[in-house]
Amino acid sequence: MSAKNKIYYGMGLHMHQPPGNLKLLIEHNRWEAQQIIKCYDRAARYALKYPQAPFHVDFSGILLEQFLDQNIIDAYKEYVDIPQMLDNYRKAKNIEIIGMGYYHPIFPLIPQDDWSEHLQKGRAIFEKIFGQSPKGFWPSEMAFCMEMIPALKKAGYEYVVVDHVHVHNAKEGQPVDPFKLYKASFGGSEIVIVPRNRDMSNAQESGLNPAWFLKESKHKVASGFVSSEDRLLVTWSDGENGGWFRQIDENAGFFGYFWEPLVQKVLLKETDITLVKLGEYIKKNPPKDCATVRTGAWNVGSTTGFDFGQWNGSESQKRALGYLYQVDTWYWEKQKKLGDVHNENLENARACILDAETSCYLFWGEMWLPKIYERLDSAKRLLERV
């Protein structure tokens, strides 16, 4: 990297709770419920406090659905005013809202016929709550495959964030620069690929300070690839998991200990790093080079993300996915026969199937797999009445 290269920095936070989890938390662990709900509120408050400092937030549709539930609003009001919190997100023009599949599914593992509904429902609730249509897409668990590109483009997305370890240069033998944008094509559709740096994102989730971040960012960018171009560093992590984000003492957590001091350094021009919104950055710096993205996810626990072992590694997980495909196939057979005829049982069965595709039911293995069977059994009973 030459001395003249600039580093543009896009920071992102991923927000998700599985269906019914906010209710479960407030009923059984009020301390954890308080910690988590304040994470969602804190991001919007710091955005309003520093309007010159852009960053990104993605929400699953099912989390937003819980925010609209009056019972949840009432249950959490002693900790956070949820309607005011959502209004703060609308006011914070420096937050770029990023889209996601409604029920937080692992897209490469669920039937492709179900992709469009997750995408459409996700965009619809974003437009309803935030009054904006997201340009960027965050794949749940960063689980991505090239086959998703036509579906994402059809749904209205312009770019997708992927883990940088899966990005390959389309020109065989050419090295991959993880600090720049790419474009990728599949099935006649093209989308912008935004590599999210795995190492720096892991640091974001576990804890870091501004001085280390600034030094390490320059080191990573300089040693990773020699280029005359300006550099784009993207970090993204869960925004409500781990003690770092859940600190009630804000001065000891992500926003008070890291983000606020970093923003102050940027505003005082004590660093040459520039904070950006990805949508605006892409518009000004459209990618020139093509890439392919290997099917994979992010690293969680002991997994590398090079397969989906965390979600389909066991025989019981594979059986649950097999049952999902069986019930889903039956649904589409029934739907095809009925055509445009309205049928309440069919609609309710559909809702149960999409709910069953929530990634958390697979992620937590034997403990949560029964939730998949509960929802699919309900869908099966409803389909029998069609």
C-alpha cells in the first residue's frame, strides 16, 4: 500500500432473535433480556450522537416482527422504549439498514423455491418500519452460494456482504485482494460482492480498542495486497452477543470503549481512515474486477465456515432437513393444484414451513431441533385439511 492510499471503513452489526425469543428471555432471564434489548437501543442512540459517523445494521424480519408486538413493547418498557428506539433508527440517516431473509434461514440449505418469499417478506417489513428499501444484503450466518445472485437481484438488492475467505478471483491464478469490491455473475444476473474481513470482524466481536484497531488495520491492508488503489475494510459481527456488546456500563463496551473514541479520532482528523456507507461507496467506486464466491458461511465455534457443519453436520440435523424438504414439496404440490384460490390452511402451513427454516433451530442442535418438527408437524396437519 502506498502512503497515498486511503482506507475506507465500513462497520456493520448483525441483529437477530429467533421467533418468540424476546418473550422467552423476559419471562425466564430478565437480566439477559435487559442486556440484549439495550444493545439494539444503543446502536441507534450512538448513531444520533455522532451523525457524521456512518455504519450499518441488519435485522432479521422475525426480530422486527417481535419489536412490533405490543406484548413485547409492554414487557420491555422499563428497559427500552421500543417504538422510540425504532423511531431513532428512522432518524439516524447515518445508519445504512441492510436487508436479510425474514426468518434468518441458511439459504444454501433450504429449498430454492422458498428463497423469494424470505427475501420479499424481509424487504416488506424493512420498508414498513424504516421507510426505506435496503440496497445491501446480509446472508444469515454469512451462508452464501452463487446460485443466490439471481434471487437477490430480483428482490432488488445491489450488493451482498460475504466472508472474504470465500472470495476467489474469476481469473484463474490471480490473487484475491480482500480490501476491494468485486462483481459476481450467475444465471445472467450480476451483483456487487463486498468482502467482510474475517480476522478484524472476529476482533470486533471479542473486544478491541481504537489504537490497536488503527494500527492493525494499516498492517492488514499493507501486508495483504500491494495496490495503488484506495482500500476498503469491512468488519461485521453480531451486535448483541457476547459480554463486549452486552456491557450495561457503556464505557466498558463496544460503543463506549471502541466506537466513540474511534469516531472522535476520525472527526479530529487524527487518523486517515474514512467511515463510509457501503451503498454510497459502491456508487462512487463501482467494482471493475470479477470474482466467484465459494459456497460457505462464517466461522462459528470450532467450525471454519468452509462447510455447513454447524447446521447440518449431524445425522439428526440431516434428518430434520430431509423432513423439511418433504413437507415443503407437499406444500408446493397443494399450492400448484389450488393456483390463485385462497385457502387459509395452505397459508398457515406456509407460515409454519418458513418459520421451521430459522437457522437457530439447526444451530443449537439436539436442544432446538424439536422446534423444527413442531412447526413442520403443524404444517403437515394443515396441509391434510387442504
